[in-house]
Amino acid sequence: MIDLRSDTVTRPTLGMLEYMMEAEVGDDVFAEDPTTNQFEEKIAEMFGMEAGLFVPSGTMGNQLCLQVLTNPGDEIIIDHLGHIFNYETGAAAHLSSVQLWPLIGNRGKLDTGMIEGALRPNNDWDPKSRVVAIENTTNKGGGACYTKKELLAIRQVADKHGLAVHLDGARIWNAMAASGIESEFFGTVADTLLVCFSKSLGAPVGSMILASRENIQKARRVRKMWGGGMRQTGLLTAAAEYAVRYHQDYLQNDHDHARRFAKAVSDMPEFDIDLSEVETNIVLFTVKKGSVETFLNHLSRHSVGMTQFGENTVRAVFHFQISMDEINFVLEIMRNY
């Protein structure tokens, strides 16, 4: 199958599997896994943060960050396309007793005017505006990236109003490849940061949250409470370390593939696409002929996978295990739709 449903569908490479098997491991619940401990320190330093905590999933990571930044009854300002709002099963309300205020931004991105317009007055009957949650790159926004200027402006507004900033960087690696922003910059604009290794980079499992030592210690206890305490995690963090070390160089190629694919789709009358919105490895396009379901069934009959991303919208996500020959095959199938 040529699987463009997500960049989470990659399989470990032989080199990654060998690297995993050579990892020195211990019990991470006792904080005794040397591979994990070293990797957490490495990623924290990379992003200019004090400490890191390896977690099984991006959803758990995001929710741990919200947990340590909020109190019950607080409110989180977020774009209505945000992953935390759309794809985390209402967890913020259930786990942290907070509510989300989704704003309609630009391709999943917030700006300072919107944030300031959403701030609550300091009344007993109002929720407390506590956190601005942003996503970089944006998933439902089609892989859009924040600029340095935009992120600095959000940080300044947050400081002005006593807000914390959480950055959902599930695809932060794509954002860095596309924007050229250095990793340590993100530690200057975010109080908590999530990075994912099973998206973009091709590790089989795992994400990491980055924050102050105090907040990571709080998150570590809550991770255990939520069932996220793991034992010989070095097998997983070795895979993630391998991905960080060897797979970042593939990201620009993924972006190039996405643009080439998008350009070819733009020439097909059956579809509609805005080429200016193809920034990273995610491509969104509209089906004009028939229904999305009919189109996806057409692809499936030829062992090609994409996902529905709206009433008439399809998402294709590119990763390092998709070749240009496979993309050309997909394009031919689409031309025959």
C-alpha cells in the first residue's frame, strides 16, 4: 500500500532496529533508564528548556502540559483547528477540569489581536484566562508554520497578561525545516513544549514534553497517575534518538514531494488546491467530481491511502518512506478518477 494517510504509518528501518537492540536500559519508573535519561537531557538542551519527559503519545504530552499550567476552572485559548480541541477526546475538561475557547484564526494559527480579544475579565463568574495553546505546524491548517515574528508577538502578549504559552510541536521538526528557525528559539517563547518522534521523523512510538524542572517533576507524577509510567523505555527512546539523529535530513525532501504532488493536482480539473498553502509535508485539496468517499474508494482499489479531512477535503501526508515513483503512480491513479 502507498500510505499517505499520515506520517505516523512509517515502519522502523533496519538501522533503527539495530540501534534499539543495542540500547542500555533500566526501569524508567525508578528514573533508572540511562538511554531515556540521556535522551531527555539532550532534547531539552536542543530546545532551550530545563528538562524533558518521555511520554507514549502526543495527546498524553499535551494533556500533561495543560495539567501543570492550569487550575480547575481555568480557560485555554486555542484555534478551532487545534489538535487539542479536535482530536484529544475532550480530555482537557475531563482530566484537568478546564475549558477551551476555540477561536477562528488563519489556517490554525492565532494572532495577538485575537488572543487579547478573548481574554476574560477578572470576575468571580468568569473562567480564568490561563494558557494560550498554539500548534506548529498546524495539522488541520494543512501544515502551516508560525514565523519567528508571530511567535515572539504571542510571547509578548502572554507576558503582558500573565498567560502561559503551550506549544504543540507534534510536527515541530517540519516547522524547523521549512522556516529555518533554530530549535533553541522555541524554548524562549513556550512555557511547555511537546515534540513528537512518531510523526515526521519515523520513530514507532513516543513524544516528549519540555518545560521547567519543576513542571516536569509535576508532570512525571501525573504521568504515573494516568498510567503512563513505563519500564525499559530505552528501547523506545533509542528509536526516537536514531530518528532525530538520522531522519531530520529527509524532511526537506518530504516537503519537496508534497509541493510536486500539489502542483500536479492543481492541473487536474477534478480537484481544487491552493498551492500557496503547501508549506510542509501536508497537502489538503478539494474533490470537485463526485464525493470524497467515492474518490477514496477509487484510491483504495489501487492500494493508495489518503484521509477525509472535511466534507469535500482530502489530506495527503508525505514521509520519508514514500518515493517519487510512488507519488507518480498515485498521480496517475488520480488522473484516471
